[in-house]
Amino acid sequence: MKLSTKLTLFVSLSKLAIILVFVLALPFAVDYISSRYTDNVLRQQKKKVLREIKEKGVDYYLDGQESYGSYTLLREEFIALEPAESPVNLDTIATAKRIIEQDTLRYRILSHTFNAGGKRYVLEVARATSVMGQYSRPLQYFAFYALLALLALTVVVDLMVTHKLIQPLKAIISQKLVNQKFPFAARQEPIETSTEDFQYLDHSLILLMDQINEAFEKEREFTANASHELMTPISILQSKIENLMENTEVTDHVHQKLNELMRTLNRLKKIVNSLLLISRIDNEQFSRNDEVSVKPLITDIMEEISHRLEEKQISFSADFKHKIELQNVNADLLFQMFYNLINNAIKYNKPGGSITVRDEYKVDNYSVVIKDTGIGIPEEDLPSIFNRFKKSNLSEAGGYGLGLAIVKSIAGYHHIKLDVASAVGQGTTITVVFAEESVKG
Amino acid sequence: MKALLIEDEKTLAYEIEAFLKKAFYICDLAHNARQGFEKLEDTQYDFVLLDLGLPDRDGFVLLEKGKKAHPETAFIIITARGNVDDRVRGLNMGADDYLTKPFSLLELEARMQAISRRKSGINTQLIDLGEFKVDIQKRMVSYGDVDIDLTRKEFDVLSYLLLHKNRVLTRLQLSEHIWGSFADDDFDSNYIDVHIKNLRKKLVAHAGVEWLETVRGVGYRIRK
């Protein structure tokens, strides 16, 4: 789930919870407030009555009677004035039941004892509790719906605001993480944001990318320098061995030994050359200005390599159906790439096996498929076959595990995608998918 | 033939010098650009073998000035710098060839001979080989009036052996010359043997090829 959705969902749910609590508590609040209000009203009325009694005498109410009582038509309020029986002075407000004309009702009653005309009286002013809580339910409903509407409104606002707030994070993810291709561009533009956390995240990512770039750069530099430095001693050794071989005094036995020495040296040379080639490709020291078709490349490779096919009695067929010209490529590197792939198809093939090369053109995608009937690659080895110095356990044939590393570098240099499908004992199919921009026309 | 070798790596320079002397070249040595300039002022050379990475000056400077002063002299660049730009730049500046270290001394000699042939201006240079005649320039082998149809690789093997006649060439040296950087990477291969076998078969149909010798465990030799 997206962060903005999560945030909005969380905020909305918590708001909803608060609303529910509020709405449920509303009747109690209303009761409390209305009882306070009622108490106040009762006190006001008590004051008014006492004032009138003071001004006009208690008889104004009693009208010659022992006691006085009056209530409203629906018995919601009443007032009563009676001689006090108890010597205790009362001044309380309490909720109690009273029977008025056979109806038992709950009242909020203010009782007050006072002296007037030499006698003690109890004054009761009351209001029915049913009147007090009468708005509570509709109020509850109203509050609930009004708050729900408000909630909906805030959800919309929340969504908009979080979307806006999280925008920089989205930009960081898409620009710095998802759409980054290694090696990263030397200069990374910081994402504009006023949120410090995002600034920090973005800054850290840029720093990290710089560090990775630097480490990669160092490795490339090291490979290039080390290979380059190794060339001189190899050169000296080779010249020395060659001169020794020229020496007529050297016996056949020594000559053979020298020959073996030379072969070992050549192996070293080959490795160093391959490493240098990879580092030159990675350092972009090759131009990409050639226009070339794959078919003649394959024909040239066959000329170079046919003796190896003959030796293993492997049949080869090339089937090119599409007249596609590639542009902005390096012909030598593509030659090397296909050479290595076909060479592998021979090297890891079975005697009497076959190799087929064909092309495919599907909606802007031009690809060349190289299929062999070789020993295949175990599935667990597939992810690492393009790594340097990696060799299948199954392969008893030679090789330094650099052929495919070179292929990978060349492919990367031309934005070529390589798909490998393989079944042990049945063969391997490598599909070379050219980038759209490499296909001319 | 006079050659000047400008190479700062002394051990390597001595080896190349020894080889060239054996191949009947008169060879002078310079270990830096300054010495190189001095030698070039004194002597007219046929060949200048020039290392690009010299301690005092870049080899390209020497190439530019040297070529201007001695347009007839063949300049061969020998360098560990293998990148395409340097190669193109060197050849554009008038270098006659460009060899990347490490190279085979035999390859160096072959290149020097090729330059000599080119400069001598002789178009047809027929070399006798037993009862056959070999035209290196036209890449043809004939027996009397009959042209023998050889593949490119077969001719390459034959001509390289012929160029280094009376010398045992290892399979490795042969395959490196023929396939260059695409030389077999599994070294127990017998691809060269296959080519020699085919070559012999084609030639033997016309006349004996006892001059083409197999040296057990090492390689092949043309004895002449």
C-alpha cells in the first residue's frame, strides 16, 4: 500500500474513532449541561420568588392558605410553598420523584427553607427531567452526520496534502532508485523539497551513488593500469623465450619445454588482454559510429571459426530473414561478441551437434538467436555465467571465464539485452536483443 | 638494413636488438626520446621501432618530427597502448605499422619485411619453394603453369613459414599470426595441424613437399 494511502487511511480512521466517541458521549454531555442549566434556572426562580415574598409578603403566594402549589399545564414545572416541618435548614438541588395528579414524574427539585412572617417555609421549585433531555437524541444524530460530512471533506483535503507532501519521496524513488542504470551519471541533481527528511534521504542517496561510482571507477582504473603494467613483463618474457628458441644449440627437449612455457605465457597474455578489453569497453574507449548488418558479421566469423566446427563435426546453419541494418554500433566489438557466443556454442557442444543462428523482428525489437545442442548450463549457474572467471562445473573444456564477461561488457555498451535459456544435456539458446535505437530505419 | 629501436624498457630493447641482429639488421638503441632524436640526426635509418610511452617525451612527438625529417624511413610503433584511438592517430601521423605489446618477434620481422616489399615497389616477387613458386604479393602458389587453389588461412600459414624459413615455428606462433586476438583459447587444439595437413595434400598432388618439416612436439619449419 502506498504511503499516502496509508497515512490518509490512518488519519481518517482515527478521526472516525474520535467522532464515534464524541457522538456516543454526547447524551451524557447534554444531560450534564442541561442539568447545570436547569439548576441555574431554578436558582434564578428561587431568587425571584424570595424577592417577591420579601417585597409583597408571603401571603402574596399563600393567599391565606397553609400552603401554595402551582404547576404548568403539562406538569413540566411546578412551584410549591409549604410550612417547614423539619427544623433542618434546606438549600439543595436534587433529582427526585413527585406524584402530581396521579402522575409520577422525575423532577429536578430545588428545596429552600426560609423565614417569612415569623414562620418557617420550604420552597420547592422544580422542572421535569424529561424536558431537560429532550434534545439529546436529535442532537446526537445531527452531530454524527455533520461530523461524518466533515470527515469526508477532510479525507479529500488530507489526500491532496499528503500527495503533495510525499511528492518529493516519489521523485526520489523514481529518479534515484527505479530509473537509475549503473554506472550512474556523474552528477546527480538533488530533488527539490522543503522536507528535511527527504532532503536528507536524497542527499544520502546521492552520496551513496557517488561512492559506488568512485569504487567502480577505482576498480576500472585498477584493471586498466594493472593489465597495462603486466604487458611489459609479458612482452620481455615472450621475446626472451622466442630468442631462446632461435638458438640452434637448444636441444629438442629444451625446445619442447620452451614451447610449453610459451603456451603458458600466452594464456596469461590472453587473460590480461581480455581484462584490458573489458576495461576499455567499460571506459567507453570504443566509438559507436558503425553501421552494420549481422549477417555478414556471422559470415566473417564462420570463416575464422569453421575449422573448429569441422573438428567437432558440428553442423551450422544461419537463417537471416530480415534486412536490418544496425546503427551507432562498433562493428569490431559486435564481431567479438558474436564470435565469443558462437565459439562457446562450439566449445560446449557435443561432437556431431548443431548450431543455428537466426534473426527475429518483432515490433521494433530486432534480435539474433544462437541455439546450440551442447551440454547446457545448470539453472543455478545461469545468473553468474556472465561474471568474470566464472566457469560451469560441467565444462571440462578450456576457457578462462572471460569470454562471456566480454560479451556482457559489449552488450552493455550497446544497450543489448541478453536472454539465456538452457537445459542441461540439451543445449543453450542465447537471444541477443538489440536496443531500439540501434536498429536503423 | 638499418634499424633504430627507441624503447625505454632496456631488457626488452636488448631482446629485440638481439633478434634483429640475428635477422641481419644493423640495430641502434635509444632509451629515451632525446637519444632517439640524436640518433635520427646522425644516421639515415630504414626502420624506426618506436615505443610511445617514453620517459621524457611522448612518442608521438618523435614520430611527427622524425617522419618530417626522414620521410623515407619506415616507422613502426611498438606500444602497450592498445586503444583504437592511439592506433588510428599513429597511422594517421605517418606510422607504417602499429604493433601492440606483447608481440611476437617473428610478427615484428614479418611486418618489417612486408614494409620492405611495399617500399621496394617490386610487384611480382616470386620465391622458389621446392618445385613451386610463391607470389607473396598476389598471394598465389603455382606449380609450373598451374595455380594451386589455397584457402586464405592455408596461404597465411605457408607464407609465414616461408618468411621465417629454416626456423621452427610453434603452433602457437602460427595460430597467433593467423587468428590474431582470436587465436585458439584452448591451447591443445590442433587447428594448425589441420591446415598443414590440407596444405600438404594440395601441394603433394603436384610435387614433393619434403621442405615442409614437422618438428615433433614443437611445430613446423620450411627448410630451404
